[in-house]
Amino acid sequence: MTMFRPISQRGLACIALLAASATQATELTDGSAPNANMRYVAASMQRDAMHDQALLVLLSLPVGQRWWGQIGGGQMSNTQDAVARQSGVLSGGMGYVGDTWQASLTASHRSDGSRFRQTDWSGVLDWRGDRFGAGIDGSYRDAKLTGSATTPTALGGGTDVAATQRVKGGGIGAHGSLQATEAFTVYAAAMRYHYQVTTLQGGSAAGMSTPALARALQSTPSFVSRDETTLSRSGKLGASYRFAAVTLSGELVADGVLNVPGTVRTTQLRAAVAMAPRWTVTPVVGHTQSETYGGVVFGGLALAHAW
């Protein structure tokens, strides 16, 4: 079982689910090329009790003997402060598979017209042994949200003015896995992020004085919309056990959200089920608990086909 996750190690919720589902399916692929298991197509859906929803598809193809390329797309829907937002998602990436190492560079772009856009870059470098794997992760984000904010007036009331919030910066981290037995694997990852947040209100800098915009770009109690959250740190601990046709996995994820006190903790369980040769179905259920905003349950389903 390969430990490589071609899109990201940062926990990009739905894309990570796609990759996890495809991992078991691609092991059925014939071929001796090092990149033979990178030929698959996958689709996933995730939804939580607050009606946040993600629909994504991903196509991965080997190129030559060692290179591979991926392209994906879909839609994210979420609600912050009772304001619904629908973001179109486009992603692409490429990578190289060495004898004992792998490298990838991927990008993901989200946009909701002129109101919101976010571009994430992710680079992963992996080293692999017979039972142990380790790697380094890097990321960069450029995001912008346009809306309105209420400012006080001389008479004690308030007026709405145009406001724009920008988030720029990146993160660095590490991950590792240990195959304790032929069937049991444990893995962990950690990231630290450094972002610069700028808010322009009425054409001038306003710091963090626009709470609605700040919440929309920086905090969420849902794992489904985690890809649009500005984190300060993250950690993951997981384990998987493989049966004949099913691989069960459980993960604990702890996130720190920028400028929000407390920790957001997520527990999720998934089962990658080999339904037929080269087909894998993966249901997932989980719960996210934010010390600031409360908790929410979520679920999802992914389908992957390798050939």
C-alpha cells in the first residue's frame, strides 16, 4: 500500500478522500512502471449538518514511466454568518516517481465570481522504505474576499462600506507512516502556517475590524469546508487496517485557526471497499468540534476506478 497522497498532505478534505479511495483501487492496476498506480478517475461528495457541501472529480494519468499528471474540478458550497457562498474549484498537478522517493507539485483555485477567490499551491517530497515512509510538505495561499462592513458614524449609528480582505502566506510541515504489520499501518502529519491578513475598508487599511469577512476567510467548524479555512497549525494522527476487500481507517485531526482561540478537533472514519475489480467505494463519517463555534457531523462517499 503506497503512502503517497498525490494532491496534498495538508488535509484538503475532499481531494484527500479521493486519493485515499483511489489508493486501494490502483493497486489492482497491471503494469511494472513505477507510476502504473497513478491511472485512475475518482469522484466524491461530502456534506455536513450545516449544509456545507463539496462535490469533486479527479482524473490521474501516468506519463511515460515515472511522471504523472492530474486534473480535477467541482464545487464547494458553504454558509458563513448566514451568507451562502458557492465556489467553483479547479485543480491540477504533476509529479515524479523515483526508485525510493516521489515528488509532486499541485495547485487548486477556487472562485465565486468577483466576491471570492483562493489559489493554493502544494509541494510534497516523499521517501519510502519497505515499512517506513517520511516526507516534507510545503504550501502557499493567496486568497481575497470582497464584501461590506459596518462602520460607526458620528451620530452613533453605522453605515455599510465596501471591504476587501486578503490572505497571503504559506506553511511547512512533515509527515510519516509506519507499516507495523502486513495489514496495519499508522501515520501522522503536522503543519505550521504563517499568513499575512490585510483588510481594506473604504479604500484604507482597517486591520481586523471586519468580523464578517474575517470569519468567512478564517474560521469554520466544519471539516467539509476546511480547504477554505486559514489555519495557523494542524496535526493529524491516523491508522488503517486492511482486510481482504476492505480497508478501515480512522483519523484524529487537530487544527488551530488564525486569530481564533482554541482548537478545532475532527474525528473521521472511512472504509475503502473493493466492490469489483478496479472499483473502490469509500464511505466516510466524522465529527468536527470547535471550542469557539461548536460542533457538526459530516459524511461523504467517494467512488474510484483504476485501469
